[in-house]
Amino acid sequence: MEAKPKRSFKRPFAFPKNCVYRPLRQICNMERNKKLPADRPTYFTLNAPPSLVPAKKYSDISGLPAPYADPHTKLRYANADEYASMQNMPSDIINGYLTVRGYTSAVG
């Protein structure tokens, strides 16, 4: 009967002896100091494509995930209690919430 290899849960992963660990900051500094051709990709020149997953929308009032938006004020809300509180808000507070979110109206 073969003995099972003993696993160490304190160090579940160890780099191989011939592997040199370099943090990303060190790699970026090394690339910045080298004179590389312009067509050679580096960590600074790599661009990620746009995400295919739609951006998550959060409530302007509570910060919870917001499945609803008020068509009149354009504020996002998470539940009926927030919607009720939005109905009593003055327009300057609503504009403040929209400014914090970075919403700019197209009608302007």
C-alpha cells in the first residue's frame, strides 16, 4: 500500500527553486528603464478590450444594487422606501445626487 504524500496547509503553494518572483511594480520599473522597440508589447502598452458584462447600477441614495430608475428625476433606487423618500426631495438635493454620480443631462 502506497503512502499518501503529506500536504502542508500552512504553505499550500511554493515557487519552484529556479523561479524568480518579481512583483508587478518591479517588472514595470524594469520595463521603464529598458530601451525597448515601440512595437514590442509591455505591461504599459497592453490594453484590455471593453467588458462584455453590463456595468452594475447602484442606488444613488443607499448604495445597494438598484434595479429601478425614476424616469422623471433619473435617480436610481433599490426599493419602494427609497422611492417614497425621493418623492419628497427638493430638486437641489436630487441634482446633488446626480452630480455625485456624474450624470449629465443631454437636454441641458
